[in-house]
Amino acid sequence: MQNNLLVFFLSLASLINFSSYSQELVLGEERVEPGIIIIFEGAVKDIVSPENNNLNESLTDIHIEARVNWDTTNIPEGTPKSGFIPYLKINALIVNEETGIKTFVDLLPHINLIDNFHYARNISLPGQTDELYSIEFNIIPPNEYDLALHKDWIENYSNSLFKEVKFIYKNVDFEEIANASRR
């Protein structure tokens, strides 16, 4: 009986720890042709290496993310379903809706055990965590020097992976995510 109770509480503790670790605020989900799904999130701040290229966790409010993968349906032939889309340039402009103060950040390729490959960055919000923000994400496809396109791709789709896109989200409240912890 005591062993069963101990196993129950240890399992419960690990679930509670896991749920706080995987807590994310989904800002939006978008589709870009030819079949690319982009999920924008505010996630709990984290320790990211190398430290000289990432904001220290103690100086961070949130971890801003863009998960960019092929869809599972209606995708180009030969495309791996849910496969990561590399070589993109993604940036975010975060604006405090009260004060107008802005933060601009380039999202870089990251990998972890929850989302696998994604684009992200630790950031300090341009204001207090209980204020509202608007976020503009710009996604720029790889240029001709970063990604070579075969004739069959160009004939079926275009001379680019996709056209540059922009997505804007307003009245975003990061307070819960900013106050959460992975540890």
C-alpha cells in the first residue's frame, strides 16, 4: 500500500513538473503555401546554449517561438510530413501597447526535447509582464544562395520556397507564461 502511494505521488509530481515545463501560449497558427504550417508561441524562459548568443534565463521574460513544419496533408510530393523547414529568416517586433516601446529580435534555429527543431529566442519584454503587447512576425524564405531549387520544384511551384509573409497578433498577455518556470 505504501509503495503504491509513493508511486502515485511520484507520478503526480512528475506530471506537474512536466506540465509547467511544456506550458506555452499559442499566439496563432498559420498556413503558407505550398503546405507550410507555422505555430507562433510564447513559451516559458529557458537556459539556452551557447550563452554568449542567448539572453541569460535570469534576464529573460519569455521564450518566443515559431514552429515551422510541413503540413501532414496537401504538401509537395516527396515532402516529409511534419518535417522541419530549415534556412528561414524569422524576426519578431514586440511592441508594448501601453507605452509604444519596442523590442526587435531575430529568431534562431533551436532544438529541444519538447518541440524538436524550431526557431526561437529568449527575450526581455519592452515593459512589465502584466502589460499587453502586439507582435509582428516576419518570415523570409531562403534566398538563392541558401537554398538551390531543382527544375521540377520551379516548374510546379515557383522560383522560391514561398513569398515573404508577415503575421500580426494584438493584445497578447504574456503574464502567465512570464511568471512560469521550467524548474
